[in-house]
Amino acid sequence: MENNFTRVKISDVAQKAGVSSGTVDRVIHNRGEVAIKTREKVLKIIREMNYEPDILASTLASKKNYRFASLIPEGDEANLFWKSPAEGLEQALNEIKHFGITIDQHFFPYFDRNAFRKELLTIAESKPSGVVIAPVFSEQTKEILPKFNQLGIPVVFLNTQIENQNNIAFVGQEPGRSGMVAAKLLNYGLVQNAEIFIINIISQLGGNSHILNREKGFRDYFALSHNPSHLKLKTININVQEPETLESVLTQNLGGTESGCRNKGIFVTNSKVFHIAQWLEKNNLSFIKLVGYDLLEQNQEYLKKGTIDFLISQQPREQGYKSIMTLFNHLLMKKQINKDQFLPIDIITKENIDFYINH
Amino acid sequence: MENNFTRVKISDVAQKAGVSSGTVDRVIHNRGEVAIKTREKVLKIIREMNYEPDILASTLASKKNYRFASLIPEGDEANLFWKSPAEGLEQALNEIKHFGITIDQHFFPYFDRNAFRKELLTIAESKPSGVVIAPVFSEQTKEILPKFNQLGIPVVFLNTQIENQNNIAFVGQEPGRSGMVAAKLLNYGLVQNAEIFIINIISQLGGNSHILNREKGFRDYFALSHNPSHLKLKTININVQEPETLESVLTQNLGGTESGCRNKGIFVTNSKVFHIAQWLEKNNLSFIKLVGYDLLEQNQEYLKKGTIDFLISQQPREQGYKSIMTLFNHLLMKKQINKDQFLPIDIITKENIDFYINH
DNA sequence: CTGAAAGCGCTTACAG
DNA sequence: CTGAAAGCGCTTACAG
């Protein structure tokens, strides 16, 4: 129980190896200018003595500063989801700022690929120590990412994955899986011969692979193991910018539902689920099972009223937090990091939501 | 975007105040031996210059070591739940050990209140800097906790809360709420006139307030808002030590269930839910809806087979992690900490479980 | 290729 | 009550 443990320090290694601590330091950090024989001897002693550098002393002495940069969508009113990752970035910064870390936070309007591209170029020019980006636009990302690779700047992808880009990590959810979770929740709440609608509420620019993968996961669930003959699945695509379309499409598909029919379900593949909840409520159809994504305030409201049955959360705040910590562990702590950092697919109800908001 | 920011250091404050940095240090740490006038002047300058001490330099210079102690149940085979908090403690230790922190981990057999008491006394005698305990036995806790209070040793409660014990924080779940979540899940999956069983699988020593609170929350859900007339609720208490009781009680209550009747549900108020799952499977009653607690391996297995529909997780690993971090933030970082740190009530299904295990 | 010395920002005896 | 000096473990020029 007693703590008589005394750390082995660089001077112990130096003494035992018959060199100065400067030389040991050069070996540890591969700074060259060491005779190969000396180098090997020192490495041997380090292993033997089980030497581990004191990270505190190290950061204090090397007045090195780390400038991280982040690029994510603006968390404005039309796009509240993106407020949370920014908070997570801040929280991480707070925990590690005494290691000399700063973060330049950059933002772009969610639909503006030119702004995205421009900001990313600006970041590349500023040559930060590490970068976190939400690669919403895959084409622009693929164009500019080589610059970071050439400069040896590690990049972490947040929320969206793009394959083969040499990013050191992806922090986010597995979208197909979250679709399966949604399917499970609807299937569990409905009986045989149910009618289920998949509603994609998308904007003009489209092309969000998230949404496609979520729908795929959802359909896979039924296709793989749950008697697809026993239910009707129908996909509806709606453009957010056209509220009249939303109105007419919903009326057409769900208008005739008899009161008391609890055997219909709706899966909205993104955070726009509150639009559907609103319509259901207006038409006294709140009993239809409804599952969607993300804890936007509007969604929370309908969840608490019971119009939305379940929300799937992506832990957006945690995404921001983990992205920065990944850079920190990679760059400062020299730790091995996981390439895929999948966050839990949290199932949120009226009853447990309190524990998922405000951190 | 540029980082021209230079930190104000203790010598800057000292110079501006016309004193030595030793004096500033005495003021900062309330070590006394400073004239009241000097003290006030220094404090004023500190505020003006917005001085914040460099925690790295501070811990390096003060060769202070912090010895934390923990006391939780053994995570043996009969009690797998408790493996996870220990892992969380370890993980936290890994992240902060370079601040000179060590943890003496103590354990006791889950049902042994004497062992608990003895270990807690041992810890008190060793006078650690801070303590994390799972106060499973409230009487013994209440007896010994004053010793820690007298010594000014901060105590964090993990998993179980006991009121009015001057613990600086509680890290765990709100048990009543988790009962409500279970109720929601069963209610959502069943139709009117359902029959629901609450099964408490307890050991001879009993008295676990968790279980009572969970049942209460479960019943409250139906009592408060969900037409209690439309369902039958029945509580069954079973002693784990008597498998024949389990067998006969279950046969008596559920034996006659017709195949295909999807309108029965069971809520098991703790991690022993796998016993019920096993019985259901043996009797071809897997279609009965089943909800329980904790990701024990046996439970995971039945969840994956679909016999258990939902498991509620207490984030046991996170409980360990957060407890240590709370001591760290309180003692080293001098941060304000939250007295109640409620962890999310995670809803786990076959589809999302992968993201909740192995951290 | 190597070592001696100064310094990172703070804390700790010690002397007065 | 206060200051000057040494030291925490590592890194960084500099001299050779």
C-alpha cells in the first residue's frame, strides 16, 4: 500500500549509460546527431530501467505550442445540431489547454461548399499541428486533403466518414447501425402487417450519404430477419424547402388513418423529424409511432409530449470532445489511437432524456 | 488566428506588486505568513492581470503526491457488474497519473458487511488524499464516514447514494428514473390489457434500496399517466439462492401462457434477468417481453438471441472513471464540482450493444 | 557527435 | 512577515 515508488528520470538513464542527459534526450526524440553505438546503448538502458518520460516536465521545458484547427458547420438556427460538437471542442480544450494547446475554430454555412473549401484552404495555409474537420462535402475534401498529408498534419474526421483519405481517425456513428436500431424500435412497437414509412427530409443539395445509409440499415433489418412479407415499407422523399409538398405528401399517405390505429410507424432519417411530429399532432395522428434523430429543442418538445416515441442521439458533443482528444493523444501523448471511434447509438425517450442534455 | 498570447506568470505578478514570487505563492495557496496589506495588494494584481497558475509547473515543482483510495465490491463471477467500475478507475488513473496520483484499490465480497467495514477502517487509517467508495452497506458507512470528514478527506459515493453523509459527490444513476424507462419500454411494446410482472431477484441479505426505487419508478409510470386500469401489474420476489422457488413461482404465474401471446411483459429489477431469460427459453416463452439491467455476459447473450428485449445499462465503467476525475478536479484543479453526477440511463438492444461494451 | 549550462514556471526550505 | 536561491525533470542552444 505504501508508495515508495520513485520514478526513473533522464539523469538516471544518462548516468547508467555513461552519457549526458542531452544525449539521452536526443535519442528519445530521434533528433539524430547521435553515434549509432551510443544510440543503441541508450535505448537498451531505457528499456532495462523501464524509463518513461515525465510529460509534465517535458511540456514545461519545451516551450512548444500546439495549434489545432477545426472546421465544422455553423450551429445556427436552421442547424442546431452543430452547436454541440463545438461545445465538445471547447470542453476538450479546457481540459488540455495547460499543455500549450490552442484551437482555431472555423465554421461554414451548412450548404455552402465554396465556403467549406475556402476555409479548409485557409487552414492548410496556417499549418496547424492537427486538424478536426466535418467533411460534409466529399469532393472538396478529397481535393484539399493531400495538402495536409504532404505537410504531415494529422486530420480527424468528425461525424462523416470518407474512405481512403489518410485521416488518422473517424469519430462518429455507424449510420447503417442506427437505422437498424430505429427499425428495431418500430418493429417492437408494432404488430403484424404494420405499415411503415421511411421519410427523408432533404434539402435541394442532397447527396448526404448518412441518410442513405440510415435507410439502408433500416431496410436491412426487416429484410434480413423479420418476415418482410408481414409489413409494408414505403420511402417518401420530401424537400424541406417546400412545405406544401410535405403537407400534400403526408395527407396522401397518412390522411386516411383511423383514430386508434396503432399499427403504423414512421422513421424520419434525420433531425427534421419535428416537422412530421407537428403535422401528426395537427391531424390528431400522434398515436402513430414516430422515430427520428437528434436532440434539437423542437424534437425534445415533441418527445416530451409523446408525439415522437424515440430519438436516436449521435452524441454530438462527445464527437467534438473525442476528436480533439484524439489529436492530443496522438501528438502529445504519442499514444496509439483507434482509426474508427464509433460513438454509441443512444436511444432517447421522454423518460431518460434529462440525462443526455447539457452534457 | 495568430497565437501571440503570452501567459502571465508568477514573476510578472510579483514584479508588479513589488514583492517576491515566494510571497505571491504564499498568497495564492493561503499559506499564511503574509501581511494583510501585502496579501490584498497581491490579490488585486492577480485579478487585474488575470493570472492563472500553470498547473504543470506547479505539480512539477511541488513534489506532492496524491494517494487516492477506492473501495468497491469484488468483481467476481457471481458479481460481474463490479468488474467495470474498477476498469473505469484504472482508465482515469492512466490519464492523470503524471500528476503524481496513485490509487490504492480495495475490494470486499459483495455480501460481506464486516469485510466492507474493515477495509473502510483500513483506508481511514492510511489517510489518503481522497476516497471513492460504493457504500453498499449504509449502516457501516454512516459509522465510519465521520472519520473522513474529520480528517478533511473528500469522499465520492459511487453507484449508491446515502443522504447527509457530507460526501462531495455522488456518481451513479437515478434508480427511480430507470424504472420509468423500463415501464415505458414495456408499455410501448404491449397493447391494452397487458399483464406485467415485476420480478425482484434478491439475495438473503436484501435491503437494496436500488431495487425498491426501481420498482417504485416502474409503478409510478403506470400510476401517473397510463390508465392503470388497462393492465395488471404483479410483483414477484425470488431468492437467488433457491432455484426451485424460481422454477415454481414462474411456472405458476406464466406457465399457462399461450404461444403467440405477445401481451405479457416482465421487468426484472436487477442484473439477474438472465435467470428469467433462461427459464423463458426453456419453456418456449421467449416472445414474452423482457426488460432488465446491466450488460453481464449472460445477459448480452440473451439480448442477442432476442429473449431479452432491452437492457438498461448503468455505465459502470463511466462511474469509476468519473469518480476519480471528480477527486482530481476537486483536489488538484480546484474546480467547482457537481454534487449529483447522474449518469445516462442507457437503453441497450441487440442492435446497439456493440457500441457499449469494451468502452 | 557530445556535454555543460541555462531555462521552463512554480514551490520549498532557509535566513533574516 | 519577506526575499534569494535551489530544485522539480526535461529541453534547448551553444561550444567544442
